[in-house]
Amino acid sequence: MTAQTRAEGRYLGGRPPYGYHIADAGPHPKPSRAADGRRLHRLEQNPDTAAIVVRIFAEYLAGRGLTTIARGLTLDGIPCPSAHDRARNPHRRGTAWQISAVRAILTNPRYTGRQVWNRQRGDDVLLDVDDVAAGYATVHRWNHPDDWVWSIGQAHQALVDADTFDRVQETLRTRGAVGDTGKAPRRSSRPYLFRGLLTCGLCARRMNAGVHHGHIYYRCVARDLTNAPADHPPTVYLRQDALTAPVTAFLRQTGYPIGAGAGPNAPVDTRSPGGNTELDVARQAEAYARRGLRLTYHWDRDTVVLELVDPAACVAAAAPAERQAEFVIG
């Protein structure tokens, strides 16, 4: 059945990508299911949104950044994906285009006209590592592109050709990387070392950074949510200095290249020209965010889960890595 699905490029259900809608594709080929009224479906271009997808790809290849594209779409009055399909997104505000939405469109291979499966997986994670009886929670994670399953041929009408999609993926990997332009990285008087890496375990949103009484905090504010979880406090706070030591220890244990300027296969080196080892390590962790370092703060049990989503991309070849660790905030 798997081979048949790949050969036919069958649509197996789920949310249609922005730019498409679901259309009827006839009765189910299995007689018993067809007798129960089961029918197949396929993706068809949505006349209201397909052109927006084409515009996003064209603007990105023309040199515009994700922020500029998102701002332009919002200023032009174009509804963002969650506003376009409110029935499926009642929990989202839908007031403006987000950078994450633009990136999700640019990285979705189904716009090439082929079906792609197994892009994500569900991993069972212990709720309490010290109490197995507490049970598990299913965490959805991205699979490596080598593990994706592609339909053999075209399954629906493409919005972009394969060459355009590949050029966008290459640009996403290289644009903005330190050293590409020969310019020194911009320095900030307030080093938010884990910006973009830290997620709230209660609502799965990225936590924002800020300063309070001279200390750097990461926070998640419930009032910013349309439908906040019942157990979400008004504001979840986490101080940055509570993270640097345990993150340093984890990276050192796994063989992660954490020295200043270290490459993906460089030996571990925690020396810092300024003498502040933890600060240097945290900055390196931020620089390597795209290589798979993620942190999730669980306020209800005051712990942080730190994981390497793709250890092979960021760990020295001779140093096997633990994929995940959990530590208590002291």
C-alpha cells in the first residue's frame, strides 16, 4: 500500500498547505471503504492564495528578507494563513503575517507539485524523568530531509518549479551566515544569548527577551494568546543566568563545538578572550541555533529540556551525543 501511495501521490489528509484547498478525487479504490462512502481527495490551487505563494518565492529570490516580505504582505492587506482559514486556527490572533509563516511556506516541498510524507514524527517524552509512572507526552519533531518520503511523480499542480524551490533552500541556508559578507557580526549592549532558542512548554511559543532590574529575562505573556491554556500564568519568567551553566555542561558533555569561532568539527574549547567562559559558550550556542539546539522551559515543574535536534550536524564526529537532557532551574 505504501508503494501504491507513493506511485499515485495520494493525499492522506491533514491541513492543506496555504495556496491550496482540498478537492474531491473520486471514490476510494478499496471496495469495502468505497462502500462505506469513503472518498479520495487531492490538492487544488486556491484562486485567492496561490498567487501569494508565488509572490513570496519571487520576492525572496529577488533579495528581500523574511521580515520585509511579511511586512509587505501585511501592509497590502493580505490575510495571513491563520486569518484566511479561521475555522482551523481559532487559537491564533491572525492580525498580521509572521516571519515563521513566510519561512514555513518557503520550506514546504509540496509547492513543487509532489506529495511529501514523514516530514515530522511524534516522540514520546517522559513527563517526569524521576517518575516513569507519571506517563509520557508526545512531542512533534522534524525529521531530517533524507527521511522524507516523496511521491514518484506530480501529485497536484505545482506553484513553483523544483529549481526555484532548490534555489530558495540554498539561499535560506547561506543568507545571513557569519562570514558570507565579510562583515563582523553586530554586537549588542544587551546580549540576549538564547533569543529564538527558548520555547514555553505551556503554549509552545517562543519566549521573548527583555531586561528587568538589570537582569535579562525570557518571558511568555498569556494576554498575547487568543486562547491561553488554563494553567498558563499571566506571565512566565526565566532568567538568562539560570541557563548558562547547565547549557555549558551539556554542550561540553556531548562534544558540541563551543569555543569562539569553532567549526562543526572543531574540538571543544571553552576559553574566552574576555575571561567569561559561560557567556562565550552561550553566544556560541546562539550562533549554532540553526544546527539543532533547542530549549523548552516547563514552568509547571521548573525544568528546562535541552535537545540537539540534529546531533550529526553539530557534534564532533568522534563524540557521540546525547540527544536530550533535562535540568532543574536552581
